[in-house]
Amino acid sequence: MGVLNVTPDSFSDGGLHLDEADAIAAGREMVGQGADIIDVGGESTRPGASPVPADEELRRVIPVIEALVAEGAVVSVDTSKPVVARAALEAGAEIVNDVTAASGEMAEVVAGSRAAVILMHIQGTPRTMQENPVYHDVVAEVAAFLEDRAHRVVAAGADPGSIAIDPGIGFGKTVAHNLELIAGLGTLAGLGFPVVLGASRKTFIGRLTGIEAPQARDQATAVTTALGFERGARVFRVHDVASSRAALRLAAAIVSPQQWDEWSQA
């Protein structure tokens, strides 16, 4: 899953794809590098980020979604607003990636459209989430939250097979919490839904490696992709598709030879 932020203030690529043509070209490039999904977002969810009005978010994402879908790309929309999700699905997006795990009306939007949905865990809001995140058992608490949200979406009418779950690396978590969650991905996979890992370029990688510039963290991100696959994650939301795809192919060949055979013949 290639990250395409059409925003001025995302932590890694903010401002790079504000121009519609630049955003479309970037999405096209990620598809060429092997991205199976392009995740288009019009509102930053970095720590401390301020909300964006729905009309502005729509202005940013809809033309890009329409253009990429017209070129044959599978597109997800990264939004927590039902009105944006609905418009994006009408524009051809097939997946809603919601950092609030389909709270409120979003469950009905997803169920009514028969779209796929990624339910992500967050403690607090983007503005407050990193102030003082506390858990007694982060893996167990995140797993219980995501299982509950998945059941709510199914109760609203969604197909269980359309749901994936994301532990929300960096969303209301300390470095230690992030590491525990990545190590415990098997517990999340045991819930029966595909697990999404979104660790790309995040602050905890910089703190552990000493790499200050987010754009320089792609090699370290690829390590999380390989380790995440080994622990049960199956969707990887990354900024640099090429490096993580190479790591994933190597990890799959070692950890899951049968799946590697299927991929290599596709």
C-alpha cells in the first residue's frame, strides 16, 4: 500500500503532492514499483495536526482518486469523515482506511457501500495522542479494541471478509508500545482479519536508528516490513514501495515458500 498524502503538513511527504498532477504522477510511480493499493489522504494525522474541513479534504483527494482509478489503480481513501469516504467511494475508491476505526456513521457508510475497510487503533486524537499514552497491556488492549470495532462493523451489515485491522503504530503509543505491538502482531492476526502495518518512516524508527530525516528511514522501514510479515502482517502501508516490496519478497521466500511460489508465478 503506497502512501499518497495530498496535504501541506504530513510528517514525511507534506507539500510534495499538493499539486494534482504531481500527486497523480506519484501514485502512478508507486504502481509501477509494485504497489497493489494507493492510499490517498487529504488530512494529516501526524501528532499535533489540526482538523481539515470536509470540503477542503474533498477538493484535495477526489480528482486524484478519479484519475488513478481511471488508470486502473486500486485506491483506498485515508479519512475519518463519512462524507469524504462516501464521495471517494463514488469516485472509484474501493477501500476506506479510517484511523478512528469506523466510529459513528462510518460503519454504516462502509457496510452500505460494500467497500473494504481498514480499522485502525488510536488512543486520543492526532492533536493529543502523543501527550502521555498509557496502557497496562498494549497488545491485549489494542486487540480487544479492534475486535470490538470489527464486530460493530459486521453488525452494521459489512462482510467480515472486507475488514482489515491496523494496530496504529505511532498513534498514541510510545517507542516501547510500538515495539511491543510489532512483536505481538501474531496476536492481532489471530483475530482472523488481515493485519495492516503502518510503520513507514515513523518517529520511533528515527529514535532507534538515529536517522533524523524521515525520508532517510526507508531502509529501516523495509526491516519492519520483513519482520512484520514474519509475525503475521499482510498489508504494509509505506512511502517507498520499492524497498519494502523487495524486503517483503525476500521475507516471504524464507518464511512462507508456498506463498512465495504463488506470488512469483502471478
